[in-house]
Amino acid sequence: MKKIGNITKALKLVIPIAPLGMTFYLLLSLPGAILPAFMLYMQKTAVDRAALYDGRQPFRYYMIPVLMMIGIYMIMKMFELVSRQYMEFGYFRDVFLGLDNRIHKKSAEISLEYYDNAEYYEIVQNAKNASMFLVFTTNLAVMSFILVFHLLSVGTYLTSLNPVLCIFVVFVSIPAILEKLQEGKFQSAFVQDTVQPSRRKKYAFGLLAVSDQKKEIVHYGAGDYIADKYLSACKELDKKEIQHIRLIGKHGLAYAGIKTLFHCAALFLMAFLLISGKITIGGFSVLLTSFAALTNIFTQLFDHAGEIMQTGIMSSAFFELMEFEVKDGDRNLEDSGEYARLAHVSYRYPNSAQTALNDISLAIKKGERVAIVGENGAGKTTLAKLLSGFLLPVEGHMELGGIDRHMLRERSIFDHISAVYQEYGRYKLTLAENVYLSDTMGKDHGLKEPDVERICHALAWADVRFDAKPDKMVLGKEFGGSELSGGQWQRIALARSYYRKRKVLLFDEPTAAIDPLEEMALYGKLDELAGEKTVILVTHRLGAVRNADKIIVMEKGSIAEMGSFDELMRLNGYFYHIWTEQTKWYQEK
């Protein structure tokens, strides 16, 4: 039932995207379903006239049905060609664009909390792949509809010759039905039996050829071991394929006998009708032609039915994304005297049993400079994501701008923040576009023009200097551009933050890829950029936090200490310990 449900949903989704296109596609396809019956009529007429040739009729009397057959055939081929071209380069294109637009809109609505979830990325990717199967499902349904028309037109014409010929249609159809049922049964069993070895083969090949682990595998000398894994999977697949072929061959012999029996019955019926004078020689020739045509129609119908079932299953990933729950509020973030307030907030990532943050309580005033420090895995980045609106607390109460976080529109929070994240983007675009991406949307939610002067100023501020003009310099070797170092990419990310100009600045390890000798100079620029803005700085390098109004020290997902630099140093606790350890490390070096 679920398969049928997906097929129905696919048709209801795809057809409204381009209804006129679908109608035009059907109109172009229908002649190919109806005209074959006229071809058969002309064939019968031509053969009967030729069989009764006595020289009394003019030559054109015998040639007219032949010329009509040629004309009908050419018209059918013309419609077939136009239909295929329109389907591939017109209708399909519109539908794919429509489905892509739905994916993008749905992705934009979904909370960014899920962007830290690998399963969500898989859902989006699967939905993108499934959109192709949605189109295939719809197209196969249309083609099946045309084939049914073809079957009805040919069957109706044959029945008009003699009602007994409906039995002929049955005799021809049963072998095709049995053949497809058998093929479907064995193919399904074979696919299920080879799922695991196929996955092992693909995974091992990926490790040897294209994976990120290839360097490590080569370094450890484990290539032969992985190659052996790959060959073992290949041999297992070959063994199962041979078993499958033998099974099909064994059952194929029995099926061949059944097929022969029914085909002989159909031929006997044809001969009986001809000998008894129930049909003419022209009608007999039509039955010979229809024999192959009907077999082909039934074969295609069952092929389409099986493929529709498969594509219906494969398209389910698209509906999984479309039905994904959207969490968003209905209020916009407003300026207030307090940027954020958290009371006993805890957070756990989706599908994770471990709590990332435990019982967090703090307040950040407007214009305050806050530093979040701690060891790796202490919860610094997770807390920053909560404060930037990426995540929603699972326990406790959180306010941004004096409004409950659950009531706020996610987009309105982001509109107030300029950020440099630890995993910043490296976009294979021009240098100017890399900066412009941070501030593309106008107040009317439409695209605004890049400010070239401001882009150049942002690049100069971040010390990003190249000889080429920013709008002419393509980044990334994939498109014939320049490859940059990690430090250069991070400076571009900082330039994006400068160009964006928002009242809240979030920096998550903003100098991780910067040379330590230049780090303090860059922090000076960040301090200059901050001005009267609210600043949230996440860092494990403590030299940058001395001027912070408030330092939040994280340990194992909880706030271990909180206060100004001087207060924490006087406390002589955890912060004092990690400060002295870092200082000692630099002194020893």
C-alpha cells in the first residue's frame, strides 16, 4: 500500500508543476497509441486487394492503402520524435526545476539545528536523488497510459474483425504476463541477496580510489588488505550471479514450454479462422503483425509496472524531506538592553544519548564582549550555536532580545548577527563573490547589488591582498582559479564578517589558521571592528580574552567559572590553571 501511496503522491506532486506541459506531452504521445490501429486497417486492405488482383482496377487502387500506410508510419514517427524531444528537453527540465525549488524552499524552512546532523544531510541528498525517480514515476505512468490506449485501439480493431479474436489477445498476453512475473520475482530475490556484498565492494573500491582515507591507507601499507577485501566481495557477487543465472535458466525451460503452448494455440486460432473463412488473408496478415505488437505492449506494460513500483519506493526520500517537521517561531528579534539570557539550559544533539550542555545559566548585555573558553569538547561551540540561534534548548529557558527563543523566527536572529564560524566556507567563486555572499539579501528579501567599494575595503581590512581585481579572481583550482592557503581563506571569512556589518559579532576560533605571529595584530583589528557591538568570541587561545567583559570557562558541557580576566585570575581556579599552562608552553618554546 505504501508503494501505491508514493506513486499517487508522485503524480499529485509532479503533474501540477507543469500541467500545460503534461497535457501537451499527452497530446504528442496519443497519435502513437491510436494510429497503429489505422496502420493495421490499411495493411489488411492492401493485402486483400493484392490477393484479389485481377488487373481490372487501376494501379492506384492497389497503391493507395500502401501509400496511406507509409504516410501513417511517417506521422507516427514524427510525433514520436517530437514527443521524446519535448519530454527530455522541455517538460522534464521544467519539472526538475520545480522539484529543486521545492527542496530549496523546504531546506530554507528547516531549523539549522539539523545542519549539524549527518542524517539530515543524507535526507536532503536522498531527496535530491529521489526527485529524478519522481519524474521517472510520472513519465512511466504516462507511458503506461499511452500503452493501454494502444492496446485498446489494436484490441478493438481485432475484435471488429471477429469477436473470437479477443481469445487471441488472451493467448498472446498470458505468456508475457507469466514471463514478467517470473523475472520480477527472481530479480527481487537477487537484489536482496546481493545488497551487502555490493555495499562492501563499493566501500572497498572507494577506500582504494577516492576516499579521504586513501592517504592514511597508503601510509600504513594497508592497500593490499583493502584490495583483498574488494576482490573477496567481487568473488562473492560473481558466485551469487552465477547461481541466479542457473536458477533463471532452470525455470526458463519450464516457462518456454508454457509460452510455446499458448503461442501455438494463438497460431492455431489464426489458421482456423483463415481456413473457415472467418477472416481474409489480409486479416491473417494483420494477426501476424499484431502477434508481435501485442506481445511487445504487454511486455512493456509489465516492465513499466515493475519500474513504477521501484521508482515509487526510491522516491520516498523526497516525501521524507517534504514531511520533515519545521520548527520556527512567529516573532522577530528586537533590540533590547539584554542580548541573551539562559536559565538552566541543557542541550542534546539529535539522535545523541549524551548531553552536550548541562544546566547553563548566564546573561549577555547589549554591547558586552564575551569570551567562551575551554578545552576541546568542553561545549564552547555548542554554547555559541545556542547564542547565535542555530540551536534550540531541549531543557530550561532561553531568551534572545527579551523574547523566548522558541517564539523567534530563526531568520530574524541571523539577520542581527555577523559571524565567522570555525568551519567557514571556501566558495569556488570569485574573490568578490566570496565577500558579497555574507550580505546579499535586501530588506524586501530580494537580492541587492554588491558594493564593490565596500568589498575592497573589507578585503583590505582583513589583509587579503592579490594583484588581480576581486571580481576577476576565481578561487579554487576546480574552475581554473587560484588555490589559497588556510590562512588566506580564513582572512576572506573575516572580510565577509566585516562586509556584513551587524550589531552582534560571533567569532568561533577566528584565527585558527592564522600564523601565531600575526594573531595578536588581527585580534587588534577585531577589537577595532567590535566598537559598541555585542561580541561573542569562542577560542582556546587565551591571549585574546584579556579585554573581554566576561569570560565563560566551559568544562565537560558545564560552566566551570565565569567573570572578568582579573576576577578569574584572582580566583586561582580552572581558568588560572589553563592560563598558566598556556603561558608556560609559550615560554618553554
